[in-house]
Amino acid sequence: MKMTILAAAWMVPLAVLATPNAEEVMKASFKDRGQAKVDRLNQDETQAACSKYFAAVPKDVAKKIEAANLKTIKYPADGKVMGDWKEGERIAQSGVGKQFSDNPANPAGGNCYACHQLSKAEISFGTIGPSLYNFGKLRGFTEAMQKYAYGKVYNAQAYSACSNMPRFGHNQILTEQQMKHVTALLMDPDSPVNK
Amino acid sequence: MKRWLIALFLPLMAAMPAFAQDGDATVKEIEKYRQALADGNPAELWEARGEDLWKKKRGPKNASLEQCDLGMGAGKVKGAYAALPRYFEDTDKVEDLESRLVTCMVMLQGFSYDQARKNPFGGPDVKSDMEALVAYVTSASRGIKMNVALKHPKEKEAFEIGKKMFFHRGGPHDFACATCHASDKQRIRLQDLPNLTKQEPAQRAYTSWPAYRVSQGELRSFQWRLFDCFRQQRFPELVFTSQGSVALTLYLAKNANGGVFNAPSIKR
């Protein structure tokens, strides 16, 4: 009896929420920590649509998502999308950045190997994304393909709605310079990706 | 006690990538490593400490947890974890093991809510009583089939909230739980990712937590598993025993129904 009363006393504030909305419950279940604030749970239109449909996005919705994301891509002002593939390899290996446990003063990685095969030498690669081994070699080392690769890193959902791949440029995970390096990792004929 | 075993296998783990010639060989070596580990699981130390904590008179009321009702009746530990989370009338809430332990520590032992939720996870400088209690209670469900009910309206509601959370894409990386855990046979680096929306892989994954993590030297509860997934998801901090954390646990536990519980286990 005593137990029940005690319990009831500290449950009162929650009892007010009769039928809690999932999103409100979710927001109340997280707290700010370091650079990761609760507002990260707020969704933009792309995130909301991709959560709703998840694996099976209707074609018309997919088209809208791709068109909206295509508009966000900003190419470097100097017109050069290729950096240093060696720097790109380092970025591809690094999984730090944007976690509440990361120091926001340090540059983020791209963590490409978490999901993709890239060079033959790195055998610890994930399979969430397709293999990118020989990416440039298979597609041709053209300027158009370089630009496509840069755009894909910048915002993958411009080409593939609800892709699992982070929108590295659009969400400011990688800098312009870092994205140039990653593009070189994919597109430089000397990169181990193309060996 | 069995620390020497860990010391023995740590170098093996570090050398693992060197074994890998192709995908299959890698998977086989990882499997061998896991089997070798299972021979001596330091989780036993947490289970023993948890049992002591369960039986010891503590708190302002100088009471043990032996009258704690985990859903099977007061003091009944056997099989309780396999049916959690569940709805409890006395709190009018759905509770997972950790939130139920907090409730019992408040009600029976007289701890404040904040005291009961202190140090939910152990670290180099902190011992977590909570993780020890979790080890003890979960070990009493070993060999029992997961049977989470969806009867009470609040259990059904929790399932729906948990499901929504699972597919919620957000944060700078657009990640959801489902990004890594809604497809078959995927890996992140060399780590297999269970499809938690499917019964068989969900059973295998869920019934293997809590686990002693060799890389951390700590026993980790399911609340910790979710907390650290969300950290890597680039989300803010999941509040320990929050309503959302319990809802997500219920969604995953329900998907694992019928699987034979076999934890605390040991993992890399």
C-alpha cells in the first residue's frame, strides 16, 4: 500500500500525458551532451520522408527528394574537385566526428571503409554500401565523372533518394578540401582504389 | 579470477586482421575467437557481485531487493528477464529491467530516484552496482525462451513508439537504428550487423545481451548497448531508463520472442 502511494507520487507528471506522441516521447528521452544537442532529432523533409517509407520509397517521392537534394550541391569556386588521394585515404579510414564523445575542434573523418571496400590493401571494410574498388578505372577518368563523384560525396541523396550514405557536404561533416581529397581517392589514376 | 584468460586472448584479437585472406576466412577466424572466449567469461564476477547486492540490506530503509517484483511475483528472479519489458500496475508504466530495479530501489530500499539511477554504467574509475544487478538477474533467465507480451495497451503503445524510434533518421549523418540493422548480412568494417526487424537475427542478437566486453573490461547492459549505439548514430545522449529507451527495448525484445536467452555473454 505504502509502496503504491510512493510510486504514484513521483509518477504524477508523466500521467498527464494521456496518449503520448512518439516524437515527443523520443525527444524527452534524450538530453544534450557535448556537441550533440537534442535538436538533432528534428528532421528535415528528406529525413522525415525516408523514415516514413524507409526501404520502399514511392517513385514520385524519391524524385522530389533527389531534386531537392541536387539543389544543395555547391561545387568548389575554383572549379577543381580533385585533391590529394593520400589525404583522402586518411579521411576514409577515420570514423571520428560529430559524436558527443568527439572533440568538435578536431576534423571529422568520412569513415568510408565502415561501409565500402575501397583499396585492395584494406581488408577491414563494411558492406552496407557497394564496393568502390576501381571506381574511377571502371567509369573512366573524365572530368564529368570527377564532378559526379564530388557531388555524390557532397549529397548522395541527390542521386539516390534515402541512400544510407551521410550527406557529407550538405550536413557539413567534411570540408570542401576534405571532399576534394576523397574525390581524388576515388578518381585519381594513382590512387590505390584504381590499382 | 579469470583475468589471465583475457590477457591471453587480447593479443590474438589485435592480430586478427592478419589472418584474413578473404571474407569467409575472416568470419571463420572471428568465430574461433568467439568460441575461445566463451570458455571463461568474467561476467561471472558481475553476476556474483549482483547477487550479493540483491540480497544485501541497503538504503535508508535497510532492506534487500529480495521482495522486488520483476513481473513474476515478489522476489522471483528466474525467467523474469525473458518477459521484460512489461507493464507494471504499481507504477502504471512499462518498465525494462533497469527501470524496474530503479523502482524497487526507490520503493523497497528508500533510495531517491536520482540515487537509484547513479552510475548506470561502469568505467575505469566507477563500479556500477546497476550493471552487477543486471548481470545477476539476467543470468537467471539463461535457457529460457523470450516471451515478451503485447497485451496491455501501454505495452502496445511502447512497441509502436519503439518501432518509430528504430526508423527515425536524424542528426548530421541521417542515421537511424535501421540504417545498420534493417537489412540482411551486412557488415560495418568486419563486424556483422544483425537485421533486428527479422525474428531469427533479432533472437540471436537480443539473447546475447548483456555481455562482458573484452575491449572495455566491463559488463554491459542493454541500456548501455542502446546508449552507445545512439552515440555512434551521432544522436544526443539517451537518458538512462527513459520512456523512449524502454520502448525501443520492448520493440527489440518482442522481435526476439521465442529465442532462447543465453546471457550474460562475452563479446569482443
